[in-house]
Amino acid sequence: MEEILNKENPLIEIEIDWYKKAALLGKSFFIVVKKQKNRDEIFVSGEVGKIIGWNEQQVIDQKGKLFSLIHRDDAVQIIKKNNDFISSKITTAEFQYRILSHGKTEKWIKERVSVERNKKGSITSSLSLFTDVTEFYNQIIDLQKSENTLRETCEGKDKFINILSHDLRAPFTSILGFAEILINEPNLPLKDKNEYLNYILEASQNQLEFINYLLDWSRLRTGSLKIEPQRLKITGLIYNCVSTLTGNAMRKGIDIKVVAADNLFVQADERLLKQVLLNLLTNAIKFSFENSSIEVSAEQFNEKQVEFIIQDSGVGLSGEEQQKIFSIESSFSSVGTKGETGTGLGLALVREIIEKHGGEIWLYSEEGKGTEFHFTLPLPSNRILVIGSEAATNKQLDAILENNFEEFEIIHAENGYEALNIISEKIPTLVLANHQMPLMTGLQFIESTKKESNAIQFPTIIMLHLNEMEQRQAYIMQGVKHFLHLPLQEEELLYTLKSTLN
């Protein structure tokens, strides 16, 4: 380096100090090239190793020098620009490109080059500063991605508003038309009046359902609708939904079969899961032929999930309809086999609910042969958390629980604060808590678990001594339904546990 610097070179004398200072910042290195008849004299600053992983001599020994390390997608363009610069008469230039470091990772480099030319315009010496601008470029890429995402979101919202405006407005044309007829024609036959009134009622109900679906979907997307998962018995939930729709099914002579183990449970928000099942069952009835059957089944899918299947042998879906069916932006509504109408929004809400629970939904369908909807939801944790019990009570509880509920893991917490930390990692299947325990009472523990929600997310049994019975009402006001007396009686404990867990 000193040998190069000592030779007369105005360019280097002016700029070398500035380049040295820039290189010392840790994000830059520089290369000096002095043209000679036999071979070029080259100096590479030591900072090169920190930036691209190659040391000075390795860079010099590279065939093509630094050009050989340029990313192949950038190489052709940069070589062309460099050749144009060499053949020109200008003395400074800037290039930006990706370079492959020693570890084959990409680095964005900004090269600033200054050259000295002879009277013929040929370059006699050059001084190049290479600055690592990877972080800057990554920020630009992230901003571009965010911009694209925002643009897609805005376009989606515009499209959604157009669809929403059409779907909200369309039924009112007919509703207003029939209402005007009923008002202006008092002598209209009773049969026609009833027909028009039934249409107004049905259209109004559909619009109300449409708005409710829309509100729930929006609240789920924005996080304002909190999911409150709890351990739910699957058969009870399915039969409850089937019972609600029995009238709809009977009018079409449809038989609904339920296939699910009685001891199968799921961890989900009860209201939202009912909404999923009712929506899928309503669709199955709507698109089933008369005197056919629908099967609702549930079984363990893997170690962590339960799979639900709602299967019909109705009209089925075309390939194009299957692509659109879960999207709110491309929602559509088809008429059922007996002219039933719908909102077209239900399945978009169903997907949102299932995904918010950490599950997935998919379907198999063939036109004229029916449809199967499959979705998964998480299994309960099968953990019983015992809080604040005395050693003797803990020993008694462990013995009874291990003998009668061997599928459950028993976890102990000395106080409410420790219990809150355990719950934050994984919601237990059941909590057994003393009213009086270290650091906080059972009531304070319940209030703490409800800060993020309006409901208790797991069944809770409070253990009370006889002189604490006046506290029951305060617990009931907080949503607690189950209590045990201390000292524990095995028969009462087993009865309460079984009724709570089942």
C-alpha cells in the first residue's frame, strides 16, 4: 500500500484519507488499483473480511477480482455499466449490486469509484469504496412488501365494499316493492298478501343474518371478538345443533346421522363452534335432495386435533365454486334444492372461526354427488391444575385423581401467581383451587383470569372450609359453578369431577 501511495497520484492524495476513514466505520472497505505495463498493483483494505468474509489476498486471487463475486442476476448489467464507464471520459461513477459473501449469503454493495485518466482517456489508477448497504436494501424490500400488502388490502376492501353494497341493497328493491303493493292495494287477495309478507319476512331474516355474519367476521379479523375456549363434549354439542335444525331436515325428509365417540372432547369457544356446525349443517340440508341423508362425524385426527366431517349427497359444487366458497371478497349465494336462499357469507365466517382456533377447513365435492366439509380443532390439554392446597389435601387429591382419571396430568401450583404463569402457557382442562391460598385468594385468582375475557376459560372448582361458605355467592357472581367442602370427601370429589369433566 505504501508503495502505491508514495507514487505520484493526485487522485489518491486527495481521496485516500477520506476512504480510510469511511472504511474504519466498519461497513466499508476500499480497493486501490495502479495500472502497470506488466501487471496491475492492487491493494485491498483489511475491512473486506468483516464484510464479505474473503480476506485481502483471496479477493486479489479471485479470477476477475471482485467482479467474479457479483450475483449472477446483477453481473451482466454491472459489467456493461463498468465497460461503458471505462470507455467514457468521466472520472467518477457509482454502482449498486449484490455480492456473494464467503458463506454464500447475499450482500448489497454500493461501490463509489474515482479514476485518474491519461491524455488518451485511459484509466491509469482507480480508487473504489465498497459500502455494505444490505440493511438499507432489506428495509426497502420490506417497505415494498408492506406497500404491496397495503395496496392489495385496499383493493380487496374496495372490492368487498362493492360486493357488500350490492348484497345489502339488492333485496330491499323487492322488499320495498312488495310493501308498496300491500299498502296501496287494500283489496289484495289474502293468499297474495301472505305470499308477499312471507317474502318480506324471509328477505329481512336473511339480511339480518347477513349483517350478523358480517359483524362477527369483522370482529374476529380485528380481534375485538375474543375467543373463549373451553373443554366441550363433542356429542352433546353436535346433538344440540342437530336438534335446532330438526324442523328444516324433516320438511325435506332428510335423516341426520351422528357418528362420534361419547368420550371425545374439544377445546373451543362454545358459541362460535355452534355457529360453525349450524352453518355447515344448514348448508348440507339446503343443498341436499329430499329423502336423503346427512352424516356428521368426529374423531381424533392426530395427537393434538379432532377432525369433524359434515357429509351430504346433494348437488355438490363446481371447481370454480370451490375456489370461491371461503372467500368473503368473492362470496356468492346459491339457491337450495327447494328454493332456500342464503347470505353467501357464512362459510367465510366459518373459516375465520376455525383458523382463529388454530384449525383448518377443507372440502371434497363433486357436482351431483354431494359435498364433504372437513375441519380440525384442538383437543383439550388433559391437565388438572391444583392450586394452594395443603400437603395432606394434595396427597389425597393425587391418589384419587391418579386412580380415577389416569389420562390426566396433575400439576400443582403453590399460589395464584404461579398458577397464572402456568395457565398463560397452556389452558388446563380443569382447575381445583382453595379459597384461602398464599398471596391471593381464590376469588382474586378468578378475577385475574378474566382480565382478558368476560368468562372463565376453564372449569373451576373452589374448595371451601365450612366457615368460608358465605364466599360462595361471590364466586357464583364470577361464573364459578362447582364447589367442594374441606376436608375432602372422596364420594363428593368424584361426583363433582365427573360432572365437571363430562
